[in-house]
Amino acid sequence: MKALITGATGFIGSHLTEALLKKGYSVRCLVRKTSDTKWLEPHSVELVYGDCIDLESLKEAVRDCDYVFHLAGLTKACREEDYFCINVQGTENIIKALLSSNTKLKRFILLSSQAASGPSYNGEPVTEETPPRPVSHYGRSKLAAEEIVLSMSNIIPFTIIRPPAVYGPRDRDFYLFFKLIKRGIFPYWGKTRYSLVYIDDLVNGIILSAEKNIAEGKIYFITDMKEHTNEEIAFSIAKIFNKPLTKVRIPWAVMPFLASLGERITRGKSIFNKDKVRELKYRCWLCDCSKAQKELGYAPKVSLEQGIKWTADWYKINRWL
């Protein structure tokens, strides 16, 4: 079986690449000329140069692929139009390329996000049947990408995956939180409830959704099937470093200012930006993945404690911490 992965050089994409290779897939990776391919270099993969916003470059990339895993996307930006250009136009382009150049597609898998669904407004985990109400530009762009795929449901065999926050080795977003906790700092703006998933469990769920016939035309949340609070996450990380924590209370009124400052300093590359603040206003980001459990046979294997330890160990070994 041949699989194309867009976004293969990223955190999730590089782990998916390794998992598919272990299962005997032939893997083709769509990369830009400027992409850092260090996570792919140890592996026998086919690199195809192109970009999701360049339709012509996608036609050869999708040719002869049984599976297309579309993971490429923009998660950090200062401008709303940037999210829509990459996440929406990029998805539309790869669909067009499939329609013109691929006659053997078994499944197109779109990696979306819990942000496309939005937070829980009643304190209960959202399900795949909950009407989406995204609260950020990023979430709205991911929902728009989903809608493009859904509009092609009679032509393209698809599955959509909506993960919550994902963590594990190579992740740079949770890494910032690990750095603060190691210094004994716990930024706190109120109790928040989250669904999470460790990278290995997410990759397993993605592959199951591609290979199971029942998953065609469906949307799934993939989580560790637990509820977590920001306090639980912070103190679990602190335990690894044997660090006492100082809870630094941040008044909500200053959050937009701090986000604007972060955007200017990092030129929009920081996870803490004005769009993320739109999501942080909501205190319940829970989603229910019982549908994946029942239909796909999905079962998470990594607990929060295990996942945090393995992630911290990787950061230490690779001198990120």
C-alpha cells in the first residue's frame, strides 16, 4: 500500500510516517524545498517537493496513492486570512488534485481539530453530533476545510479526525509549558478542563480510521478517554522534575496584551497569540471519543503520567530541557 502524507515533517506527521513504515506501507512525503526533513532522513521514504497552495505540484504527489493523509496546516498566525489560505485552500487543492490524478484512492484522511467543533458550552464532552461552534480563526478555518471534504462525500472516500491537544516527543507547543514548569512557574488564569491524547495513541487512531471500512464518511474524536485539568497537567509535569510550583495568577484582562506582545516578538510563530486567547476564554475543552472506541476498536494505551514522563525524557535526551 502506498500512502502520501502532507505535513510529514511536522510533529504528528513524522510520527505517522514511522508508524506506517512499520506496518509495511510505502510512504511518500510532500515537502517544501525549505522544509526541515531531519525526522524523515533516517527512514526510507519518497520525498516529493510541492506545496498545498500550489495545485499543480500536488497532481504528481497524489498519483498512484492508496491513502492520502492530509496533515499539513497552519496552527499559528497573526492574520485570519492566513489560516484560511493554508487550511482551506490547501485542502481544496489536494481534493482537486485527487479528482484529476488519482483513480485508486481507498481513503482520504483529513486531520482536523477539536477547535473545529469548539468548546463545550454545557460542561459535557462534545460529540461528533454536536453542532460545531468554533471560537477562533483557526477553528473556523479547520471547520471550513471539513466542509469542503464533506461536500465531496459522493466522490471522495474520506474520514475526518478531530484530535484535542496532542503531546509527545518532538512537540513544540507543550514544550513551552514544560519549560515553564521546570522553572517552577505555573501560569494560571483559572481552572480549565481538557481532553488530551498522546502522540502514539493519536497515530494509532488515525491508522485505524484509514483501514476500517466502517470509518468511511465519518468524523471521529481521538483522545485518551480521560478528563484532565490544567492543574493536574502542571503538577504531573512538576513531579517529573521534582520541582515545587508557584502558581502565577494572570488576570484575564492582561491576556490580550500578552498575546499581542508574543505575536510581535515571535512574528506570529508562538502558540500563545491573540487567536489562542480566543480559545482560552472557555474553560471546558472536553470531547467524547466513544464513537471511535465502538466503531474502530480504538483503545488508548498511554496514561497522562506515562506520556508526560516519556515526553520529558525525550526533551532531556535531545537537550531541549
